[in-house]
Amino acid sequence: MATTSAPEGAQPAPISLAPAVAAATVFVASGAVLVLEILAVRLLAPYVGLTLETTTSIIGAALAGIAVGAALGGWFADRRDPRRLVVVLLIGGGLLALLTVPIVRALGPGARGGGDVAALGITLLALVPSAAVLSAVSPTVVRLQLRDLRASGTVVGRLSAWATAGALLGTFGTGFVLVPLMPVSSAVLAVGILLVLVGMALGLYTRALGSAAGAGAVAATVALAVLAATRDTPCDAESTYHCARIVADAERPTGRELLLDDVRHSYVDLADPTYLRYRYVQWIADAIDRTTRAPEPLDVVFVGGGGFTLPRWLTASRPGSRAHVLEVDGELVDLARERLGLRTTPDLRVTVGDARTTLRDEPASSADVVVGDAFGNLAVPWHLATREWMQEVRRVLKPGGLYALNVIDRPPLNLLRAEAATMLPLFEHVQLVAIPGADGNPGGGNSVLLASDRPLPDGSGFGILDADNYDRAAVERFAEDGELLRDDYAPVDQLLTTSS
């Protein structure tokens, strides 16, 4: 048998685990790390939003924890009894996972508006410790299983494969099963309890866990589980994509405001669907009325449903109109039915799915108007911002049809400039409706781009709605330095982030 000198202070080699037990141990530990990493993104979204930068910060911090855990786990495994150490790591990782929800719920409200910096800070406290501890399991088990250096490649390769398989199952299982099946906080709770149970079972199997330590682990698990379960969630409902809240308007008894993650998204009046609270919604409604002959019925495709304010307005104000809403979030549609007065009918249809694919099913030259309202304050679906997307919108519009696009941005308005620059080559007539800013330029917040292949009405009347209207020449000057967005290059997150 080949031998090497043991590190100073190393313990005698303990009895290894059965191959199936060793494989199951690294499988569970690695899978749990990926589950917690994905769930952390969902846990933090209500407080810091969901952008490429915040997601990158969370994933990067988790990877740092994995690297630290792997290095320290190997170091400790050479100096401690790995049979006992792996039990401690599993139980400890489970207890730290149970702390994730209380930490996020406690720190999250103070992090609103902090973006990727806040996401990174909370992740370092809430996720990195558990990721590091659980990532130490694999090198510890490898150390435990290595009996003959002539078989080291086989042992390491086999355990690495099982660890990767666990990570894959954790990734796919979280996205396709856990998140749609249960609230995120409940999923984190289940993962933490599972890890503790696996650690205790392994401790009993190896006789490395005494009765006192086992009782302490159970008590700690119960206490942390109760703490996690009793922390107030900011969500009225958790969908696959959003943490949704509905807030009643104290000044208008039938008014309801929909918040998605940390952003005010829609306002609806349960009793009066023609009441439009937000200015940008008024601008779009006014643009529709100006560019079409009221009260003729219209065929309108809405990209993004939210609270379904404009689709309800259309069917109420123009009887006989047909509204087709493309909404990616099916659970949000259910919430709108239950709490926001949505009633789907043949005249108000909803198709659940990504608009980039569902719009392809719309017949050519079938819509009088297409309304784009899928952009959030911090989350912009980049594939609904590109030249190729706008070409698809043009295909669906009837000759003379109107495309109204809501864009949320802040000075220096890089995202708005990019959207305008992308729209100008595709539509002969373009206008911009925006809050007045300094030096004759648009201000920040919601702005609405209007585009058509026929002349748009004079927009001077928008002034009564606290807005300025910019004709094509003004839009061209504004968008002169704007990025041209296309499927191959659409850095919308960066454009939005650098505007803040």
C-alpha cells in the first residue's frame, strides 16, 4: 500500500463510511447549498429587488462561501476525527440554514434601496456561513474514505460526481418543484430541518453523536424553526416570480395598490375600473383615446398584467373591445382574480407565459394597440427591450396601430435613451411623454414612448396631466447617444443601474 506522511497533528485514520452512505452524505450537503443559494435570491428580492447585479452579488458571495468551506473543511479533516466532524458540519449547516430567514427578515427592511451592496451584505451574513459549513462536508468525507492512495482518483471522482449530482438536483428541484410548491421561507425551513436530521442519522450510524449532543441539536432545531416560522413575511402571496403585497388605500375604500417585491406596481379601484391613479397609466389611456376614434371597440394586446388596471379600463370604457393580456406569472393572475377584481371573459383574456414566446401566437396585423408594461423599477426583462422584440410588435400591429411602452428610469436616463434609440429606426412616428426635467430634457420616473407608422396627434394636451410631450425631432436629440439594444447585446440592467 502506498503511504504518505501525515500532517502534523493528524488523527489516526478512522473507519470509512459505506460507499452508499458517503455518496448520500455529499449528495445532500452539496444539493442543500444550491437550494439555499437559489432561495436566498427569492428571500432578498422583496427588499433589494431582482437585477443582474443583485443576483450576481448573491451568487458570488455564495461561491466565496463554498470556496472557503472547501479549503477549511479539508484542513480540519486532516486534524480532527472526520467521522465526528462530518456530523458536526451537517447539523451545524442545518442550524445555520434555519437562521437564514430570521436574518433576512430582520435586516431586509433596512436594506431597501441598497441594491447590490445591500444584497451582498445580507448574503454575507445570512447565506455564506451555511454555504461554507456545508461545503466543508465533501472534503471531510473524501478524507474519511481515502484508504489507499492507489484508489484516490476513483474515490475523489466518485464523490465529486455524487456531489455534483446533488447540486444539479438541488438546482432543478428548487426552480421546478420547491418554489412553485411552497413559500420560500417554508422551503428554507424544510432544508434546515432535513440537514439536521441527516446529520443526526449519520451520527447514530457512526456512533459519533452522544445523547447529550443529540438532545442539544434537537432543542436548537426546534427553537430556530419556531423563530423562522414566526418571523413576519412581507408577502401576501409568493408566486414563482414575485413577493406580492396588496395594500388598501386609506383614503379610497375601494382602492388597492399592488406591490411586487419592493416596487409599487399597480393601483386598481375595485368599484370603478375607469379610475386611473398613476400618471403614466393616464398617459397611456389618453394616448389610446387620442390615436383611435372613441368609443369604437379596439383589439389591444397588453404585455404584462400586474393589477390589470388598463385591461379593465379598456373593457369598461370601450364596450366590445378585446383585451388580450400576456402575463408570465400565473400565480399573480390568480391573486388578481381573488383580490383585485379581475374577471376574465372572452373580451378580457389572459395567456400565461413569457411574452417573447406568447406574442408569436398573435396573428399579424391583428392589434390596434400593443401596450408594453412589463418593466419594473429594478427588474427589466431585457428580451422585451430589443430591436427584435419591437419588430415582433410591429408584425402584430395593424397598419396605423400604436405601440405604447412604459419605461422606468432615473437620470441620466440611459435606459430610456436606449429604448428610444432602438425604437426610432423601426417606427416613422415616435413621441415621448415624460415628467418635465431640467434644461428641457425629460425627468426621471415613469416615461411613455409612443410609436406608430402613421402621424401621432399633437401631444400638447398632455400638459394637463403634468407631462411634457416630445416630438420625433426632440426624441432623436435625446436618444443621440443611446445604445441600440438587440438580442445579442442588451445590457439593460447596467443601463438602469448606472442611472441611479
